[in-house]
Amino acid sequence: MDNTKIFSMSFASVYPLYVQKAVRKNRSKDEVDAIICWLTGYDEQTLQKQIELNVNFRTFFEQAPAIHPDAVKITGVVCGIRVENIADPLMQQIRYLDKLIDELAKGKSMEKIMRK
């Protein structure tokens, strides 16, 4: 499967969609940001800088300070594929983020989303 399209897609173009999905389900932008920061190690300021720089997904995850060690606890299906079985590390990180946003939109508590 050719993943280059999603890897080169602007993170800033998808970020508002994550926020919209959460807000539609009575969740907040702050919760979306907290999830992204938890997963990637960015803080609020560096996350906003990445959005302003309009980096692609590859750069966004390559420059992430540190993927959270508990990310391996993220399991489930996104786009018909089990995230824990994705071989490509970058695609797996992108799908981890998708899965976390899905969990937020489905009403899961932040504590459970962040695997505490």
C-alpha cells in the first residue's frame, strides 16, 4: 500500500478536522491538544508552532520530542485495520492518533484515553 500521500499531507490541514470531530461530540479543542501532546511529547507552544509551519505528517512525527511509551497500549481498529498490527512505524503513529481522537469522540474519559 502506498502511504506517501498521507505522509506528505499537511498536519495543519487535518488538525481542524480532529477538533471538529471532538467538538461535535461535546468534547473540546483543549482535550484534542492534550491527547496530541500526550502521544507526541509536544507541549502547547511547540504543537502550535508545528501547525503554523504547516508541516506534513512525516515531519510532525519525526520532530516529535518523544512518542509516549504507553502508546503501545493503544489497540483497536481504524479504517478497518488493527492499529497494533500496522508494520510501518509512521503509519502506526498516525493511526494511533486517529484512534485516540475516535475514543475522545466516543466519550471515553481522558484518563482511559491516556492509558492511565
